[in-house]
Amino acid sequence: MTQKKPEKPEKPLFRQVFEASTVGIHLVLSMAVGIAIGYGLDSLFNTFPYLSAIFFVIGIIAGFKEVFRIAKKAERMSNGNNDKKDI
């Protein structure tokens, strides 16, 4: 006789919605921080718009990297692998 593994209850709906809403926040904030750093450096070195554009692109890359990290974490959780190791 084999025992069934107890299934974990699903996350509440509001928790799932909260986790999904953070994706947009991460994208917008990373782009804003990137352009703010670039604009500050442009003002300091009088190189406008070069550093602003470079740091804006870096902010976009950082935002998408965070989105992929969140997506992998959600996939791991849905597959039942609940280890706390971050990517």
C-alpha cells in the first residue's frame, strides 16, 4: 500500500495577483533608475544624452532579467519544487 503525498493548497488569488503585478513595477522602476543615473552623470559630465541612453538600456536589461527570475520562480513553485534557491 503506497501513501499519497499530500498536495499543497493553492495560493490565494490575491497573492497570485500581487506577485503578477510586481512584474510591471520591476520593469518601470528599473528603467526609471537607469535613466535617473544616466541623467545625473550626464549633468555632471555635460555629455547629454549619451549616458542617459546607455543607462536607460541597462535599466531595461535589468528589468527583463528580474522578470525572467520571477517567471522561473513561479514555474518552480508550480512544479512543486519549493527550494529557496534564487537564480
